[in-house]
Amino acid sequence: MYEQYQPIGSIRSYDTGLAGAPSLMPFKGGVLGPTEGENMRIAWNVVGAVLVFFGSVWVLQGVNVLPGSFMSGQMRWAVRGGIAVVAGIALLLWANRNRQRAA
């Protein structure tokens, strides 16, 4: 379960937030949003999604499905796009794997 918050003797010992108010995050995974490695997981997800998107566009341009670019009809861009798609999918899988958390 969650780690329970244990109050400490005086109000001055509390973690204070904006304007000296007590923090709203009394335990791990609290109410204020991402904690610990969560921000990096979000960043890796964004990078992976961008790789998949641009890699897909490059593949389609390389095989001349999306014409109108200097990359259109050039197989090297289809290959590079395929590599980007595979790298993006691998990054998404890696970023979202289930990690063992220390107790």
C-alpha cells in the first residue's frame, strides 16, 4: 500500500510549498503529479512517439506514397525511416516496462 505520513512535532518541520502552506504531497506518489522517475518516463515516451511518427513519414516518402519532397522515391529514406520506427517502438517499450520498485 501507500506509505503513511507521520507528522513531526511542530508545524515548522513540515515541507512547505507556495506561500508557506503545508505541502500537499505527504507520501510517495502523492496528489501533485509525477514523482521520482515519472518525468523521464514521460520524456522517453514523447521521444519514442516522435521517432515513430517521423519514421513512418520517411518510410512513406521513401516508397513514394507521400510525394512532393526531395526524399520521395528514394529507398535510403525508407530504410532510415524503418530504423527510426523500430527505434521508437523499442524506446516506447523500454520506457513503459514494469520496473521493480524498492520496498
